[in-house]
Amino acid sequence: MATTILIPTALRAFTDAQARVEVEGRTVGDVLAALVARHAALAPHLFAEDGRLRSYVNIYVNDEDCRHLQQTATEVRAGDVVSIVPAIAGGR
């Protein structure tokens, strides 16, 4: 069983309109790498030129914020759900 990555609406244009993508990997970094290997146009929206996750991209594993875990080294298991949540600015 693979890990499911939930793709936000704003990024689905880069995943052939898929809302969910199933990939294999042991860590958040692994599954994100597998995602961009399959959908290369998504890479610049998730990663900066130095390869680090962009600061406005939040990653959750089963509703837990990876910034409070081990970031991209956070382990994932088959059946876990990884959510990509881009930060949204605005308002007053």
C-alpha cells in the first residue's frame, strides 16, 4: 500500500488535475521526490532552487504539521496521508 498525497486545488494543474497521487517512500522527502519525479512541473512550486521546501508550503502527515516533527525526514507508512497546504496571505 502506498502513501497518498493530497494535492491542493491551486497545484492540480501540475498533476494532470489529480486531487490525490499515490507514491512510495519512507519519509516525507521521499514521497515528495516521488511526486515531483512523476509530475516535474510541480517541483518549482514546492522546492526552492537550493532544493529546500519553500517556506510557504506546509506539509502535514495525517493532520500533523511536519514543521513540528522531523520536517522532510518525518517517516511515513503505507496508508498515511500527506497533505500539501500552501500558505495563503491576504485579508486586512
